[in-house]
Amino acid sequence: MKSFNFILAVLSGAVIFFTSCKKDSNNTKTKTDFLVQGSWKFDNATVSGTDVSSLILGCQKDNTITFSLGGAGTLDEGATRCNASDSQTRHFTWSLTANETLLHVNDTLFTGGSSDFNVGTLDDNQLVLSQNINIMGTLQPAVVTFKH
């Protein structure tokens, strides 16, 4: 019986220890936290549900986009620039609005696109942005996915 009480006391202590060390559930990350935690690189793109990743130029696929706290951002051209006279880095400003569901940048990051993106998935590994783009006079839904 003494050994049973001892085991029960040890288990109770362990439960108290581990539950006291549990992370506070109110400490969840915001989309801003996820956005600024590192640089993002192109993963894939679709237009009207069709994968168009192969149509994206290699010189655009190797770009990295970094969002910093305070609303500053940098687009780095990567190892391959589309135009040799382009600067290696471009700076922009950004903001998340509408309860962190809309990303606004003061620059057009993609040809044919605008500076406003709907924010889909945004977590530790993935950033999914969408917007309507004009293709031959018709607005088409475009989705671009980035990864760390």
C-alpha cells in the first residue's frame, strides 16, 4: 500500500508539474506574427484553378519576400534577375487590414496584379495570397503560394 501511495504521489506531482508548464492558450500567434517570422519564397501558382507554376519565369521563382514588423518589406531578386539592370532588392511598405485578411503593399509584386491580396492560409510554413488579375480583358482568380 505504501508503494501505491508513493506512485500516486509521484504521478500527481508530475501532472501538476507538466500542467503548470503548459503554454497559455491565449498566446496564439497572429497572422502578422507568422508573416514576419522569416523570408518567403515562391512555391506554386494557379489561375482559375489551373496550375500555372511552369509559366512563372525562373528569375521570379527565386525571389524572396521579407516582411518586417512596422510595415517595411524587401523583395530580393535572388540569384537570377529578370533584367540585369534591375536592383537586387526592392523595398516596399505593407499592412494587414480587415482583421488580417487583406494584405496591402505599396508596390505591385506580380505582373498583371494589384497591390492588394486576400490572405488565405498563413502559418509557420505557408503563405497563400489571392487576387483577381486581368488576363486579356477578363478578371481571373489567381492564387500564389509561398513557403519558408
